[in-house]
Amino acid sequence: MFIETSLLFKTLVILSSQLGLVMILCFYCLNMAKKAYENDTSFMGLKFRGSVNMKGKLDLIPYLETKKDFPKPMEKHIDKDTVLREVAQNQDEVIKLLKMDYIHSPLASGWGITSLFITWVVCLFLTTFIVSMSANINLWVGMTLFSISSFSFGPLLALVMLEMDENDGFTALKIVLVVTLITGFIGYGDFISFSESSGFGLVLIISLFGLLIFNFSRYYMEFSRKAVRRSAIFGAILFSLFLLYDFNYIKMQSSIYAKNDWSTALEMAFILYLDIINLLLEILEAMGNS
């Protein structure tokens, strides 16, 4: 029991530190966005409009600022690679171009957000590679990449919450916390050995593969909001089951293989971290398409 608790403790220390880093950066960005709205300034290249949701709470809406005086640059997106550009010299030309499906060109390019996303993706994949190696020399490299990934994901999560309704985003965070605690209690308990069930693991893999195919096809096909929401609900259930499986996997690792070291804890924490982040994103997707 000592080995189990010790490995679980180390895993939770790493997991909590990384999730804490994500939440700190996320809440910081949300707070800065609110201050930018109140002071009519920008944050991360974005301006914010205030709206009131159905519950009477403030809902910040991010947007890219456009030029207010003339001449005004305008653009029309034909497809992903083709953009037509025009310059309106007066309001009459603006109205004419708007009728032709042109929009105002933003002053900011959005490269800061894009850079954050690229950093997050690259560090996430590099961390995946590092934690799959068992040598202790990779521990600090893995922790550094893991931390950079969490650091860059925090602002991105804040933007996702702002794009929908940050108040719903807070609700999603509460749901994830409850689900994680419940699945941790069941998965690490003596109820069912989820990680030793080959059938259960096979169902999870097939379901994950199907979810990936659906999400990938969304780049090339149009789906109704109802279909996307159902897919997100399915994804939330799927990653909840993955949490059950992986919490039980931690227990098996400690009790069977007795690998009570920080490298193993890093691997276990990263697995749980991916489950929790994916669960959160799926819940946000479901709530955003409701």
C-alpha cells in the first residue's frame, strides 16, 4: 500500500502543478481581458465587447480591431488560400464592398495566438516522445517541455472560453473537476480492473479512432450543430472512461511492477493530463454548440 500511495502522490504532485499552471494562466488572461474591456484597451491583440447572457452575467466577446478612419482596408475570403483585398476611400465604398461580401481587415494579424498554438502543439508532441522513454535523464527535459506546453495552453483555454461564454466555461471546469474525482475514486479503487480488460481497452481505442475521424472530416465537410454537439458529448463520455482506465492503470503499475519513481509518475501524470484536457475541450465544445 505504501508503494501505491507514494506513486499516486508523485503523480498527483506533477499533475496538479501542470493543471495549476494552466488554470493560473487561464484566469490571468480572463482577468486581463475584463480589464481591457473596462479600459477600452486591447489584450493579446484583441479588443472586447461586453454582452449580457441569459442569466444576466457579463459575457466578453473578443474581436480583432479594425481601422476607424479612411482609407479602410477590406478583404473577401474566397477560400482558405485566396483573399481579395480592396481599400474603401469613403463610407459609400464601404457599403458597396460590404454588399459584395467584403469585411473590414483587422489591424492585428493574430500571429501571437498562432504562435502560442504552434508552441503548445510542438511541446505536447515532444513531451509525448520524452515520457515514453524510461531513462531518468529525460525527467527534467520532459518536465520542462510539459511546463511549456501547459504555459502556452493556459491563454488558449482562456480564448476558447471567451469565444463561447466564459461563464459556461467556469461551469465546464466544475464538471471536469467532479468527473475527475469520481473516476479517480472508482478507477483507483477495488471495484473493477479496467486496465486489465482487453475488451474495454479495445472499445476505447476504436471509439477514439472514430472520434478522430469525425473531427478530421469537419475540416472538409459541413456538419449540423446538433451533430457536432452529439460528437462532443460522446467525446466527453469517452475521455471520462479513459480516466477510469488510466487511474486503474496507475494502480496496476504500482502494485504489479513496483515502479515507484518520478519518471513513471511523469508518464502517469501526462496520461491523466491529456485525458482531463480532452475531457474539458469536449465539454466546452458541447456547451458551445448547445
